[in-house]
Amino acid sequence: MSRATALLVVDVQPDFLPGGHLAVGEGDRILPGVRTLMESEAFPVKVATQDWHPPEHASFASNHPDTEPFQTIQLHGHEQVLWPDHCVQGSPGARLHPDMPWKEVHAVIRKGTDPQVDSYSGFRNNWGPSGDRPATGLAGYLREREVEAVVVCGLARDYCVRWTAEDAAEAGFQTTLVWDLTRSVDPSGDDALRRELESRGIHITTLQELEI
């Protein structure tokens, strides 16, 4: 593993695990492998992302009358999935999972803090009222540490992991996604998702193939 490789651990929080408000099926099964990567000396830089929503967040179905969770609406000119309330700032479900070795992480990027704008990616928010996707500062943080490549794992594969990996590749980082250390909200789309990621130059691998 290159000394210029960073580990990105995406949204490993109780609300995305079994029993959480937006539980991802089998999400808990990734935890041992993610822990292995977090404790590895192969990554000189390790960063976590954390969903951190205010209660009035625009992505919550509860804040849109006559809507249901998982319904899609138009928000700032783009499709927005409406979610169950999740990862509300200061709630137990929003904390980083207490059984993981967070002392190994050098920085935490909190996202989704703007009540009017969702944020799947660790690199950029979703589209806001101005029509752009503001940066979170993660790309600059990595470049200042001379990072050239990233390895991405976490939850959920078809949303926050996907967007983080795609934005990393677009920003010029050599990007690897550890497929078995992610899970999807909707696994039925996994085959198409894998093809799309690979078409963007993202390398798909497994924990065993990483040889950490």
C-alpha cells in the first residue's frame, strides 16, 4: 500500500446499523473488517465522515407534509430521496459507533449540517439553492498531506459511499472501494452500481485482496 494512501471510513453510525432509524441490511457485518483497516499501519492518513443533521433537515420526510420516507421529491432542482429522521445532531444514533477504534482516525468530516442541503459525499455537499455543490474541505486536507490515493469503506454503498468514491475519483485521487466492507440500502441495484463505479475508474476490491 502506497504511503500516500488515505483510508476513508464513511458513516459508521448506529442509525445506519440494525436497530437504527435508517438501518442498512447486514450493515453490522462490515464492522470487523473496517476495524482491521482502521488499525492497520498501511494508511498514514485516516478520515471518517459522520452524518450530522439538524432536526429540521430538508431530507427528512417528517419535514414535508403529506410525504412518506423513501419518496422522491425535487429539491433545489434535483431529485431528493426523503429519509426517515436519522443521525440527528447529538442523538445516540448520530455518534460514531462506540465499538470502533476512532482514536486511529486523524480527522472527522461532519456532513449534512445545513438544514436546506443534503450531503452524501465526504467531499462535497449535494446541490444547494445556488445550484452548486460546495466542498467540505476534505480534498484540500488530503492534498496537504500529500495523499494521492484513497480506500473507501462504510455505509451505505449506494449513497454516501458511492458519492464519496465518485467525488474522490473526480478530484483526481486514485480510488479503491472495498466492496465487502460496504452494504446498500437497495441491494437489487448492486450489479449496475458496480459497473457504473468501474466505468468511472474506481477500483473495486475486497478486504482479502487488499492484503493488509
